[in-house]
Amino acid sequence: MAIAKAHNAVKVVRIIVRIGPLSGTEPKLLENAFSISCAGTLAEEAEFLTEAMPVRVFCNGCGSESETAINQLICKSCGGHETKLLSGDELILARVELENAD
């Protein structure tokens, strides 16, 4: 892993990824892919954690922000349908914890 090498780490301890339900990413499949792709690397024994991100929208009608269901992107305040997606489609590398030689 480039991050580990850049920080002179001897081991990757933990990786945390934030996944929105609209990202098109299945957390369990990503976990399986991670363990396969890290075989023989500094991240081979790393704990891989995923955190679910909420779906949030901004209402163009009333100006409020609200959390909503993935299949119902309407404003919780006024019920308006003219909303803009603020979060829920992301796949973010949130944290990498490393172990250094010292």
C-alpha cells in the first residue's frame, strides 16, 4: 500500500471505509475483495471496517436538509420532490491506521 510505504509503516493495522447506500458498492463484497487483494502486503492482517453513510438531501423548495430513504428522495420538512442529493452516494477512505517500526 502506497500510504503505508509513504509513512514508513511496517504494518497496516486498520482501514475504515464509509459507504453510502447509493454508491453502488456492496460492503460485504468490498470486504472480500479487500482481503484477497491485500494478501502478501503490509495490509494482509489489517482489520477492514465499513461505516454506513446516510442519504441526505437539500430541498430547493424550503431550503432544509434532511435524512431520507434511498428510494424516496423527498424533503422531510415540506414533502417537496425538488431535492438535491447531499450525501449517500460516496465511497470514502476515512481512516488508515499504521504501525511504525519504532
